[in-house]
Amino acid sequence: MTAVVFALLASLPAAAFGPALRECANCHPAQAKPHPASAMAQALEPASSGALLQSHRSLAFKSGAFSYRIERHGNESIYTVTDGGQTISTPLLWSFGAGSLGQTYVYSWGGQLYQSRVSFYRALDGLDFTMGARNSNPKDLTEAAGLRMSKDDQVQCFSCHATHAAQGRNPDLLHMTPGVQCERCHGETGNHLAGLQSGNAAQAHLNSLHSLSTEGQSNFCGGCHRTWDQIASSPGLGVLNVRFQPYRLTNSKCYDVDDRRIACTACHDPHQPLSHDAAAYDRQCQACHAGGKPSAHACKVAATGCSGCHMPKVEVPDAHHSFTDHQIRIVRANAPYPE
Ligand code: HEC
Ligand code: HEC
Ligand code: HEC
Ligand code: HEC
Ligand code: HEC
Ligand code: HEC
Ligand code: HEC
């Protein structure tokens, strides 16, 4: 057993792990080994070490009087914004987003943290306005460069993209671990490790996320992906709400609060990178639509590729990306998007 554990450990990219995660990998290789490659684990990176900024050494964007540049100098990516007269120039501190769709940057200016007014988009392989910023009307260079983040903004953004990012209502960026790591979902593991070491089973016990119902899981993932309640109480989002999977899925006829076959983790392993294997998703549909109970109808049109037709990709304006509609449904030509 020990030999197996160490063989597994040896194959891990050690540099990607903190000491705690390396310890988890000892006993939970199935979760700990693939997790660092997932978008959730990479949801936040220091700008100094992020792969995207290292491979994109010079980025530029212009809008009206304002010019934007992100340029690599040594280990830093310098954000420079100018109106031709004045210039703001400062190193980027944090990259939000694993980069598969895009990245938004956080920097410090005048002792305050700001969110960059331009973001990187994979589809453009370049910069454009950060979502929501296109129609903002900056009254000076500081506003043209970015949006100041209040203490609450910091707690919210970093808590969804990192682990241990806040102490109560205060941001704690010094002690946070970037990315959605084990403890962000499973809670503190100090007692788990101590109990395992001393053989104290009660102390070692960790609450299992297996015990969540389908609805409970929707709300748990919804803690960051937004819950049905949150979106239902902010109507009028239009296609923007396609990004909020718990809301969309709940509105589908397939959804059942108690049926594990339609839980987020029936289709997604949160420890793995997002799967693009259509056949794997087909199996999840067929768990109910091929005579499963409660018995759901079978499709008269096709026997494979279910999600491709019934979970259409929806383009979100300004995101330069199409998201997967989790409101599973029959898609009719020219039918409006069902909010
Ligand atoms: C020495 C081996 C060992 C190490 C190291 C270890 N665990 Fe565990 N873990 C176990 C055992 C054994 C159980 C089952 C104990 C129980 O159910 O009370 C368990 C249970 C769990 C569970 C609950 C699984 C479930 O749903 O039933 C989670 C989550 C978990 N560990 C996460 C972690 C994380 C995160 C780390 C790293 C910080 C870690 N473990 C380190 C041995 C280990
Ligand atoms: C602490 C916040 C948080 C929680 C809790 C959370 N997520 Fe995420 N999730 C994120 C963030 C942030 C991203 C975006 C990562 C990126 O692209 O930068 C993401 C991305 C994803 C992706 C897309 C990955 C990709 O490669 O595009 C999937 C799938 C996903 N989450 C599923 C889940 C499931 C299932 C749960 C519940 C078991 C869950 N998430 C819980 C924050 C969270
Ligand atoms: C309530 C949790 C939450 C908060 C707060 C939050 N995010 Fe996210 N963020 C997510 C999730 C979940 C995703 C994944 C969306 C998806 O794949 O559908 C995401 C994705 C992203 C992405 C990936 C690219 C994209 O356009 O989707 C970027 C960039 C990003 N967030 C930046 C930020 C910034 C900057 C802030 C603060 C100003 C922030 N986020 C606040 C949960 C959050
Ligand atoms: C985005 C949230 C999230 C993150 C991050 C996460 N987990 Fe989990 N984990 C879950 C959920 C949800 C389950 C229950 C899955 C289910 O019910 O199918 C789970 C289950 C487990 C289990 C029990 C597996 C089993 O089948 O018995 C272990 C062990 C575990 N996680 C360890 C880890 C370790 C180690 C890490 C960090 C490398 C980690 N998790 C990161 C959400 C997460
Ligand atoms: C019946 C299967 C199924 C269930 C259940 C499901 N998803 Fe998905 N999900 C998919 C498919 C299919 C994709 C697209 C995969 C691809 O791009 O190849 C996807 C993609 C995603 C993405 C990536 C962003 C996007 O829009 O493409 C996120 C994030 C996500 N799901 C979160 C969730 C969450 C959170 C839940 C639970 C509320 C959930 N999913 C439940 C099938 C499912
Ligand atoms: C938990 C079981 C379950 C799962 C998993 C499931 N469905 Fe369903 N689905 C149902 C039920 C129940 C209905 C309503 C009765 C019916 O139409 O057969 C339904 C209805 C539908 C409908 C008709 C919707 C309408 O608007 O009339 C389509 C299309 C569909 N499902 C496709 C899928 C696809 C594609 C997947 C996988 C991505 C999937 N389902 C996964 C149970 C499920
Ligand atoms: C090429 C696109 C396509 C693919 C692939 C596809 N479907 Fe369908 N499906 C349709 C269309 C279109 C309808 C509506 C048929 C009608 O009523 O005219 C439909 C209808 C359905 C219905 C409603 C049946 C009823 O009688 O109420 C279900 C359930 C369904 N599909 C499930 C699935 C499942 C599960 C898969 C994968 C095994 C799948 N579909 C694959 C296009 C597709």
C-alpha cells in the first residue's frame, strides 16, 4: 500500500502543490492528482507566475482617447493606461480566470485595489472591455484604467476564486491560497489530518459532501455559480442568466430535487477538468431516458449526441464565449431564449 502511495506521489507535478495538498494526495490520489489541472483550481493566479501572461508578452487595446498595454518585464506584467497626456503604469497583481474563456486583472494604485477595465479573451486572443465596462463613461484616467474594489468586492471576488481569502468580513489576501482548492469545498482539514495521525476516528471525521441531496448540491455549487433563488429574484438578465447553471437546470423538466442522476456531480467531477466527452454526457441522459425510473421518454430523433441538441450553446454578449444552456429542452428553430 505504502509503495503504491509513493509511486503515485512521485508522478505528481510537485511544484503545483502546497504541502497540505501533497498530504491529501497521499491518501486521496483520485481527487488530488487531477485537481490542479482543473479550471476551478486555477481560477486565480498571481500575475507574476500565470501561464497566460507569460506567453502573451505584449497586449494592446485602444478605445477613444485611452490606450491600454500589458507588457512583460522580467517576472512582472506591467499595465499601462494613457490618454496621451497622463499615464498610469503599475504591475498587475492577480489574474482572475483560468484563461480558457478569459482573464480579468487586479492591480493596486494609490493604495487601493482595482479591477482592470480591459480583459483578455481567448476567442480574440487579445484584449477587449471587461464585461459591463463597454458603456461605462470614465470621467478621468483612473476610472478609464479600472474599477475600484471596495472591501466587500474584494471579499466576494476572492472568496469565489480562491481559498481562505477572508477573515470574517475582511479580505485576507496575505494568507489566501489562489484557486478553489480542497478546503474551499470540504472545509478545514487540520482536525482530519491530526485525527488520522493519532488514530482518533472522531476527530478525523470530515463532513461528507456525498450526503447532500440534488437540491442541496445545487445550492452548494450555487454558492459560487449562483443559486436558483438568487437568479429568480433578479429577473431581466436575459441570456446573461445562461451562466448560472443551478438556475437553468432547475427550470428544466429533467430536474428533480431528489434524483441523484440530475445532480451537478452526475455530469461533473469537481476534481477533474471539464470533460468534453459527448458520449459520457449521453450516458447520464440515458440513465433516465433509456427506461430509467421515473421513466422519461426516449428521443425519436437520435440515439447519441444528446447534449449537443438539447443543451444548446448560447452566446453571451461581451463575454466572447458561448455557454452551455443547462435548461435541458427541445430546441425549436427561431424560438426565443426561455428566461
Ligand atoms: C493518512 C491518510 C489521509 C490523508 C493524508 C488525508 N485523508 Fe482524507 N480521508 C482519509 C480516510 C481514511 C477517510 C475516511 C474517514 C472517515 O470517513 O471518517 C478520509 C475522508 C476524507 C473525506 C470525506 C470523504 C467522504 O465524502 O466520505 C474528505 C473530503 C477528505 N478525506 C479530504 C481530505 C483532504 C482535503 C486532505 C488533505 C488536506 C485529506 N483528506 C488528507 C485519509 C486521509
Ligand atoms: C468557491 C466557489 C466555487 C464553488 C463552491 C464551485 N465552483 Fe465551479 N467554478 C468556480 C469558478 C471561479 C470557476 C471558473 C474557473 C475559471 O474558468 O477561471 C468554476 C468553474 C467550474 C466549471 C467549468 C470548468 C471549465 O473547465 O470550464 C465546472 C464544470 C464547475 N465549476 C462545476 C462545479 C460544481 C459541480 C460545483 C459543486 C460541486 C462547483 N463548481 C462549485 C467556483 C466555484
Ligand atoms: C459569487 C461568486 C463569484 C464572484 C463574486 C466572482 N466570480 Fe468570477 N466566476 C465565478 C464563476 C462560478 C465563474 C465560472 C463561470 C462559468 O463558467 O459559467 C467565474 C468566472 C470568471 C472569469 C472567467 C472568464 C469569464 O468571463 O467567465 C473571470 C475573468 C472572472 N470570473 C473574474 C471575476 C472578477 C474580476 C470578480 C470580482 C470583480 C469575480 N469574478 C467575482 C464566480 C464568481
Ligand atoms: C468545487 C468543490 C470541491 C473541491 C475544490 C474539492 N472537492 Fe472533493 N468533493 C466535492 C464534492 C461535491 C464531493 C462529493 C461528490 C459526490 O457526491 O459525488 C467530493 C468528494 C470527495 C471525496 C470523496 C470521494 C469518494 O468518492 O468517496 C474525497 C476523498 C475528496 N472529495 C477529496 C478532495 C480533495 C483531496 C480535494 C483537493 C485536491 C478536493 N476534494 C477538492 C467537492 C469538491
Ligand atoms: C445532465 C448533465 C449535466 C448536469 C446535471 C450538469 N451539467 Fe454542467 N455541463 C454539461 C455539459 C454537457 C456541459 C458542456 C460540456 C462541454 O463543453 O463539452 C456543461 C458545462 C458546464 C460548465 C462550463 C461552462 C459552460 O456553460 O459551458 C459549468 C460551469 C457547469 N457545467 C456547471 C454545472 C453545475 C454547477 C451543475 C449543477 C447545477 C451542472 N453543471 C449540471 C452537463 C451537465
Ligand atoms: C433524473 C432523470 C433525467 C435525466 C438525468 C435527464 N432527464 Fe431529460 N427528462 C426527464 C424527465 C422526467 C422529463 C419529463 C418527461 C419526459 O419528457 O419524458 C425529461 C424531459 C426531457 C426533454 C423534453 C423537454 C421538453 O421541453 O419537453 C428532453 C429534450 C430531455 N429530457 C433531454 C435530456 C437530455 C439531453 C439529458 C442529458 C443531458 C437529460 N434529459 C437528462 C428526466 C431526466
Ligand atoms: C440532432 C438533434 C438531436 C439529438 C442528437 C437528440 N435529440 Fe432528442 N429531440 C430532438 C428534437 C428535434 C426533438 C423534438 C421532436 C419532436 O417532437 O418533433 C427531440 C425530442 C426529445 C425528447 C422528447 C420526447 C417526447 O416524446 O416527449 C426527449 C426526452 C429527448 N429528445 C431526449 C434525447 C436524448 C436522451 C438524446 C440522446 C440519446 C437525444 N434526445 C438526442 C433532437 C435531438
